Amino acid sequence: MSENELYQVPVDGILLIKKTQEDDTMFQLLLVIIYLAFISLGLPDSLLGSAWPVMYQEFSVPVSYAGGISMIIAAGTIVSSLQSDRLTKKMGTGKVTALSVLMTAVALFGFSVSHSYAALCLWAVPYGLGAGSVDASLNNYVALHYASRHMSWLHCMWGVGASLGPYIMGYALTGGQGWNMGYRYIAMLQIVLTAVLLFSLPLWKKRETEGVGQTGEENAKPLSLRQIFGIPGAKEIMVTFFCYCALEQTAGLWASSYLVLQRGLSAETAAGFAGLFYIGITAGRAVGGFLTMKWNDTQMIRLGQGLILCGVVFLLLPFGETTALTGLVITGLGCAPIYPSIIHSTPAHFGADKSQAVIGVQMASAYVGTCLMPPVFGFLANHVGAFLYPVFLLAILLLMIVMHEKMLSVVRREG
């Protein structure tokens, strides 16, 4: 085989197209850039929560108004996720990623110069629109071109970015620079990444060109929502993804309240211990990358579901705070492999030519679950009691398991 000759590597049912030596170096360079992009995706996600205790007082609005901004961002993300198939087929993953990161950078800079709540709501529109397309497009690109371990580690990097955001905001606040500079620091980092992505566009184009003919995308047209829902197993995987993100968001958002109201911990102690859930997710994804070298995506998803079940059982046991805290950690570990494994398995289950469309709708389903289910539990906790926390998580988990197994059955039958 000559140095410039193509060779093919099957990974989890997807045919990866690589070249030897020189092109393999470019392959790895692009992977580094994608890792940076995933860190960048996480950086803005926790900024609003970190800065809002200062922001709402400055704008003289109720503390609950953070929900309005969050909903606008989520709505924009859902819209752009649904358009990701159309945009990616028209522009390519590299250009979509660069444009989306630029939009996010502009929106973050807009936040940093805002002096009213209305201005924040305005800048929240490009903020959300920039987030959805890049998330769906990048995830599909990695699912098509890289092994499952990279999907797990990339989502671990997202967790690193989400953890760094509050530290950067804290640095700005404790240094007397104000929340505005916190947003501006992140905006500058996003602008630098945009420049890196623009210079890397030839690498993206080269990889996508090499994949033409293997994925069947060269003449593919964007799929309508009706066509996507008509794909065997698509509705089931959308419900699965809805359930997973609903479970993760509900578990993380209400952990502190459950520990205080039901387990009797102080608010300060509960706030610190609730972070164990997210530590479990981040650490689990780091370890999960190594496990994917032995187990396939379906096995990783079932492993995660089993661990979540164990975690919820620990939360149900009335044996004191140690049992509850152990349950949170195990639940976080269980959540770790599910998101990246569902995404990575999408081309294998639905075809590489349809994966971008399916992932886009999966992402939209995820954001709907994220926005809808935590308030539903809040309503139940307020009118019934916080003791329902593990029961609520268990109900979502069982629906997730049923729908995922049904999807696998449908896909096997159609295949």
C-alpha cells in the first residue's frame, strides 16, 4: 500500500475512511480542534447561573427572571437543532461549527455590554441559535468519523468547559471586574476558537470529501420532519433521548432541594454534595472512553441504565445521608455513557445518510425534555412532596429503558 492510498476501518458498524501517515496526522490535528470545540461548547452553559445572583439585582428584576432568558436560549437551540441537517448539507460541518461559535461569541459579547433585562433577552436569541446547530453537527461528525471512545471523551471535555465557566466568572467577580467581564472573557475565548476553526476549514472539507460515497450524502437532500418521524425506530430513540436529558437535568437541578427537604442536610452542605452528581458524570465519561474499547454502544447504554437504577435504589433507601450521597454519585456515573453512546450509535442504527437529520431532532427532543420535566417535578414537589424525587427519576428511567429496547427491536427487524 502506498503512502497516499486509502484504507478503511470499520468501527461500531460505521466505515471510517482514513489515509496513512501524512493524512493520519491531519486526522489527529482535526480531532484536537474538535476537542477544543467541545470545551468551548461547555464554557457558556453555566455562566448565567453563576452570574445571576449579581445580575438580577443590578437590573432590578425578580430572581425568577433567569428562567425567561433560559427559555429563550432553549427555544433558539431547539429551532437550530431542527435545521442542522439542512445547514450541514448546505455548508459542511466545518463552516457550521465556525459560524455557530462566532454567533455565540457575538451573543456573549452582547451580554457583556447589556444594561437592561430586555437587552439580555435580545442577545439570548443568537446565543441559542448558535448552540443548537453546532451541537448536532459536531456530534454527527464525530459519530461518523471517529471511534466511540472519542465521543465519550469529547463529552467529558464539555463537562470540563462547563466547570471552567463558573471559575472564570468567579475570577471576574472576586477581582472587582463585574459579571460583564466574565462574559467578555468567554466571548474572547470563543473568538479565538472561531479563528482556529476558520483556519482549519480545509481539514474539515478534506475529511468530508473522503467520506463522500461511503455515507451516501453526496446527493442527499435534507429530510423533512415527517420523513424523519417515518424512519423505523426514530420516534423511539427521540423519546429515549427526551427521557435521558429529562432525568439528567431533573436529577442535577433538584438534588440540593431533595437533600435539604427530605434528608435534613443544611443548604450549604447540600449545595456542595449535589455537585457529586456532575462529578460522577464527568469522571464516568473519562473512564467510559476506555470501556468503549471493549463494549459497544448498546452495552454502554445498558450499563448506564443499570447504574442509574442502582443509584435510584440507594436514593430510595431510608438509611441516612451517606446512602443518598452514594446514590447521587452512582446516578451520575450511570448518566455518563448514555448521551455519547446514543449519539455515536445513530449512524449505525439509522444510516450515515440520515444520521444528521436524526441527531438534529434527537437534540431538539433533548432540549424539550430539559426544559419541560424539571418544572414538572418542581410542581409535584411543591404540591405533594420532595420525597417523590427518586420515584420521579425511576419512572423516567423505566420509560427510557422500554423505548430504547423497542428501538433496538425495530431496527433489527427492519435491518
